[in-house]
Amino acid sequence: MLATLPFFCGTIQAQTDIPLDESAMYFDKNELPDATVWLPAPPDTMTTQFVYDITQYMWGKTQRLNEKRAQQAIDHVVVNIDEMAKLFSVPFGMEISPEKTPAIYRVLYRGVFTMRLSASKPKTFYQRKRPYARFNEHTLIPEEEEELKTNGSYPSGHTLRGWAMALLLCEINPDAQDSLLKLGYEWGQSRVIAGYHWQSDVDASRLLASAVYARLHTNAEFLADIAAARAEYAALTGKNSASPAVSKKKGSSAVIYNMRGEKVSGKAHKRANKKSGRKTGS
């Protein structure tokens, strides 16, 4: 694998210049899960859910007093894939860029863009007023306030991007899943802290991103791209990021792996299945 990497990367590198339009998507927007059908509408202002939204908005303002957390919320406002990749490179464990990890960058670019598009319809449909606009207060990023006043609050596009990138990178490097998911989660909470989104906007975005992520796995181009990204990661690190095989035939006998990827003997596997009442055949 290592010997073939230069040619492999060169092939992918030539394909990373994808235009930022629908040609970059794995699916047309009408093929993506429709959040206006299966996700609940944003909370009505007379409900306890909305009271919680207000409580979280107040919590977010207290977090701005923490200089470090406030700066994180400002840092998380980026939407450019290059800038997002720099921040996610830390928990991922290596620099992510078109030059150094072209295959990984490619699937992030196409995947995040596709998943973010799923927020367009519910944003337009609900046109929910953002918290800073409702309370007529300033945010952590005042220069964006005027532009986003007319952009629907539900769901949060920034949250969707962050959670999408975390999910994609977890599939490529599962060993870093906890750190990646932590950043993905904090990315969404940053929108509450910044004052641009209600908590329910953020929560809905995580659900929507996860739904689209499942849909991506039915797309042949995505499966090819994510496989190339895993192969690139394995070549660069010497680690195999693919899920461990349940069994691998070796001559007439089988090498059995448990769910942790540990090799176990065929006899031990059969004894465990017999004890649990499971059949060991196909």
C-alpha cells in the first residue's frame, strides 16, 4: 500500500478541485431526508421546550464570560472546509489538507457539503427567528448579525457542518472517535454560546446530519470515496481504519475476530455461540 501511495494520492489530488455547487454533492437536494416531514417543528413560544431554549440562551451568555470558551465559539464560526479541517486535524491526529491528505479532504468536502444542503429546506420552511434578533441583543460575532437576521434559525447549518465532519472522520479514524465527537458536539454548542441559535436548532441539526449520513452509505460514489480515504489513512499511519472482519478464511480453517477486532479461535467462537444459543453457520 505504501509503495502505491504517490500514484494513488496524485489521482485523488487531481479530483479535489470540485466546484461548490450541486455537482459536488453525492445526492440531489430532493433525494436527501426531508426534515419538514419527520423532524418536529421548532418549539412554539408557549411551550416548556421554548422555556428550555431561553434557559440555554441565557446559559450561552454566561459561557461568554469564559475567555477560552468564548474564543472557541468564535473559532467555530468558520464554514470553509479548509479552515474546519485545520481545527479537526487536532483530534484526528494528523494534518488534513488537499496536499497532504487528498482522499480524506475529498470525502470531507463532498460529504459535508451534501449534508449541509439538507438544512436549506427546513430553514426556508420555518423561517424561525434567531435568539439575538428576538431579544434584540448582540452576539459574539456582531459583523454577521445583519446578514443572518433574515436567515432561518432552524436548524443550525454550522452545527450540521461540524457534526458531519466529526462523523466522517470517525469512520476514517475510529480510534479518535471520542475526541472527534467532542469537538463536533462543542461546535454546535458554540452556536448557542455565540447567540445565533436556540438549543433546539442545534439538537435538530445533529439528528438531521445523522440521518443524511446514513443516506450517504447508499451512494456508490460516497462508498468509493470513504474507502479511498480509509486506505489513504492506513497508508500514512500504518493503521487499518476499516471495521474488523468477522472472519477471514485461511486455507480450510477460519480466523475469527471478536467485536473488538481481537483474534479468537474458531473453537472458542463456536463455544461462545453455543452457550448463547446462536448458530455458527451462515
